[in-house]
Amino acid sequence: MPGTLVYLESHDGELTKGGLGLLSKAASLGGDVLGAVLGSGVADVAPRAGAFGASTVYVVDDEALAAPLPQPRVDALEAVVRESGADNVLFPASVLAADVAAGLAARLEAGLNWDLTDLRLEGDELVGVRPALGDTVLVDVGWTTTPRLAIVRSGTFDPVASGGTAEVKDVGATFQDFSTLATLVDHLQEESSGPAIEEADVIVAGGRGLGGPEGFSICEDLAAALGGAVAATRAVVDAGWYPYSAQVGQTGKTVSPKLYIALGISGAIQHKVGMQGSGTIVAINKDPNAPIFDFADVGVVGDLTQIAPKLTELLRART
Ligand SMILES: Cc1cc2nc3c(=O)[nH]c(=O)nc-3n(C[C@H](O)[C@H](O)[C@H](O)COP(=O)(O)OP(=O)(O)OC[C@H]3O[C@@H](n4cnc5c(N)ncnc54)[C@H](O)[C@@H]3O)c2cc1C
């Protein structure tokens, strides 16, 4: 498969897990794997992509890319795609990446498939896999022209360090007048302690079984004892018990931690699709017939308000 370019985002001087996972997936398919790092002051983070399979990383380092706005990134990525000659351009899903991918598709008159959960090669043809009909079926999707653009669900692929190194190439971009008209007026950062759920190795997720917003302290305590992050079901997010940014599932985020502990979560299909890629799933639920026990690796039938705090206590005692 010739030339697959992965759009890489960085936060706090680190390339995000979603992009690194996508690089690893592209490397497993074969062909030339390339990275694109766009931003201001990002030259230092780019070489790290080599360890996850990129042979070349194209960098557009420009003040015009300082704010997380899509349009200047479309200009920059267009320049990278033309310079690299990439046939495939893959994006790890994020709010920004979705806008950049859509803008690039319009600019290049290219086809864009989104929400993919897998990629494979059939001969020389790239085939994407996309859940449909409320995530009840998986369908194959393809492209009729190149470059082929795709957005992949966040958390779908784990980064696998291969220990390689990448050649870094600087690319100069010309920004369109209309691309720089939007300015960032304000930027608010939600305060949170611990890792983001997309990046966390351990997630403690809470559902309606917590009984109310105050019940989330049980999740937070257990997550803190494990060095993990807190996630939530849509039912509790809709009820205003926890922020939307923590929602896992079909209309929330896709996560793949090593350990996923579900407290008072029934295991509806729309929740399952967002966390089924987790390494080990532990469920505590008082209903022995809860659907989550059909796919949990460890199931505990009981009252979470009794069990989870004891678990936290035991973990604290060990540290
Ligand atoms: C189009 C669409 C998209 C959706 N997207 C999402 C999504 O992205 N993410 C998502 O999560 N959902 C989503 N949903 C909603 C989904 O269908 C479920 O309604 C939701 O996941 C249920 O959340 P829950 O498990 O917290 O609540 P419930 O289904 O009410 O489950 C609560 C569980 O807690 C248990 N319980 C109660 N008390 C205790 C206790 N003391 N100890 C132990 N266990 C206890 C109960 O036995 C029960 O199993 C979507 C639905 C639709 C239609």
C-alpha cells in the first residue's frame, strides 16, 4: 500500500495516543507510513512518530497554526499531501480533526469515510470498516478516487512502539486569505485531575446505579487509587450528573484502557460499542441479569456502594 499519511495532533508537547495508534495500524498494513504534525512550536514533538512506524514526518510549524482552528490546517495539510504524494490520509477522531478532514476533502475533491473502527488491505485496495444501524452491523466501505481520506474512531488502535526513527521534513504552507479570518477569542480548559479518558490505562465508569451525582465520588476515589480516569454513561450525562466530556459510547467517546471498571452500568449496546476494546472489563452490578455480564471478564453481583469503597480502601492500604 503506497503512502499512508497520518494526521497527528499534540497536546502539552506530546503526540496524542489516537494518532500514534493510527500510525501503528498503518505500519501493520505495510507500505510507506508518514506523519503530519501541524502547529506552532511543534518541531520537537515530531520525531517521536518514528518510534510508532512513521518513516517520514512532515512538519508545518507556523504561527498561523498556533490556535486550534481548522482552516489554516487545511492549507497546511494540503501542502503536505501534495509534497508527500500520499494515497491515504488518516485522521484520529477529534473535534478539530473532523473539521480539518472535511475541509481537506472539499479542497481536494476527495472521498472521506468517517467513524471507522478497522482498516484492512484487499490486494492494493484499502477497505474501511464502519459500524452502522446503531452499531448493530459492521459494513465495509471504500473509495473511488485518491487520496482516500478517513476518520477513525478515537481509541480504536493502541500505539505499538517499534523503536524506529523518522526523517523530519519541514514544509512551507501558503495560507489563503479566508483561512486566517477566524480568530480564537477565548479558550477554556476543563479542570481535571488524572489522565484524559482517551489516554488512560485505567477507567472507572459510573452509570445510573450510582444513584445520583454525589455517587460519582465513589468512582473518583477508586480511579484516584488506581491512577485512572472517570467515565460515564449517557444516561447520567443526560441527567447532568457528570460532564459530557466523560461520556463513553456511540454518541460519546471510544476508549480502550487496559482496565475498565463499570459501576452500576447496565451494558446497553450503545455504551458497549465505546468500551468493548478495553483489555479487562470488570462490572459491579446488583442485577445478575444485567447485559454487561455477557461481555465483562470479571462480574461481581452486588451493591456497588458496599463493594467499590472497600476496593478503594484495600488499594490505598497497599500503597
Ligand atoms: C441513539 C442512542 C445513542 C446512545 N448513546 C449512548 C452512549 O454513547 N453512551 C451510553 O452510555 N449510552 C448511550 N445511549 C443510552 C443507552 O441506550 C442506555 O440507556 C445507557 O447506556 C444506560 O445507562 P446506565 O447503564 O447508566 O443506566 P441503566 O441502564 O439504568 O443501568 C443502571 C444499572 O445500575 C444497576 N444498579 C442500580 N443500583 C445499583 C447498585 N447499588 N449497585 C450495583 N448496581 C446497581 C442496575 O441493575 C442497572 O443495571 C444511547 C441511546 C441511544 C438511543
